[in-house]
Amino acid sequence: MEPLRQPEAVLSFVAVISWPLEDVRNWVHDPCTGRDEHVWREPLCHAHASADGRWWCADQDPYRWDQEPCRVLLLDARSGTRRVVHGGLPPPPVARGPWHLDPHPQISPDGRFVVWMSTARGRCEVAVTPLAQFA
């Protein structure tokens, strides 16, 4: 079956869908072409990409906080360089319930920052890390 395509005049940008698979890698699916791409090949949880697809951030692994500190990671997909934004987050000061306080890192809409929930100082805070230091 041929993937559905929208007329070029209607499409102002091309969106892609990212998903983790079996907690060991992240894939991207382009709905316009039907193409899948294996982007990040390591165990990750919540991953997010910049609008241009260059930067990826993820947490690893808040579901194992009882065994080891959680990390916030950054990948430059252009160079393949992986960096650690924070390497030792302690568990949140509140128990996991129907809601949770995982780092959930995101690239800011302008592509200049990684924004994530930090427990580094023993409380829940929003952390903003400039991407320029990793470029």
C-alpha cells in the first residue's frame, strides 16, 4: 500500500513520529515516506528530538531508579556524539503514583535548550540546559 501524501502546498513542515522499542532503542517513522530509521541504539525511556532532528534527548532509566540513579542524555544525530547532561539523579522525594516525576527531557521549541525535571538537589525542579555547550 502506498503511503498517503499531502499536497506540497498544504504541508508547511514534515512531522516524524518517534518511539522506543522494547526499551533498547529509538526509532523514527516518517509518515510521508513510510520510512523507519533507527536513531538511538541504547536503552532509553522518554526521548524527544529537536524540530530539525539534529538533537535528541532522553532519560535512562527512571523505571530503574530503585537500582541506580537516572541519567539525562543528549545525542547529536549529525555527528553521532552522545553526551551526559546529568549522570546521577536521585529518585524524586515522592513515591510514584498515577502521576510521576520522571525527567521527561524535551528540546525547547527554539532548539536552544534541553528542559527537564531534576531531582539533583533533593527536590523537584525544572532544569534548563543550554545546547550551545554541547555543539
